[in-house]
Amino acid sequence: MSNDATEANKTTEANKTTEANKTTEANKTTEANNATVTTQTEKRSGTPEVRDTVYIGKKPLMAYVTSALIQLANVPSVTIKARGMSIGRAVDVSQIISRKTENAGYAIGTIKLDSEALESQDGRTRNVSTIEIQIKRN
């Protein structure tokens, strides 16, 4: 009877280890999917695609500044895009990059203002302002 109990314990431990490995792999996959800004992704063909756009949302300001600076290390220009209430944060990001990193040689390029027609939750169409700010290396 002790042999049966020992084998049952070994089987239970092996199942727990397998489940823990599956959970760890699932967590790694989830973390990879939740990454907000990546400088390079691979297309289905396997060739790297360079991303040069930072979309501004509700994260802390310096998260977007850091992301833009990392991308500027790899590409000659980055576009910062925002809409609605995030426009002010996009302007702040571009000003921090251009003014605080004067020695690095980044400058603000073209600025494009526009609006998009979006459908609100109550079904009405609303116009939302958008901004695109280009930052480039000198």
C-alpha cells in the first residue's frame, strides 16, 4: 500500500510541475502580448518591421519619453500620435525630448492636426481632435 501511495504522490507532484510550467509559459506569453511599445516586430515572413510611432495614452509621461528615445536610437524619426484628452501629454513628450535632450540633437519636425469621426457609446457620431508630432535626429 505504501508503494501505491508513493506512486500517487509522484504522479501528483509531476502533474503540479507540469501545470506550473504551463502557467509560467502562459504568463510569459501574456507579458509579451501586453508590451505596449516595441521597436521591432516580425512579420509572418520573418523579416523585421521597424515601428516608428508612439501612441499616447494614460501611462506616465516618462514612459512615452523613454519609448520614443529608444526608438530614435534605431530609426531617424519617430511620430508621436494622440487624440482627445491625450493631446497635451503628446505635446509634453515632444517638448521633453527636444528641450531636455538638446545635446543628443533631437528636433521637432512636422506637426499635423486633424480630427476623426468616432461613434460614441450612445450611438452618436462625434469629432475627436488628433495630433501627430514628428521628432527627428539632427
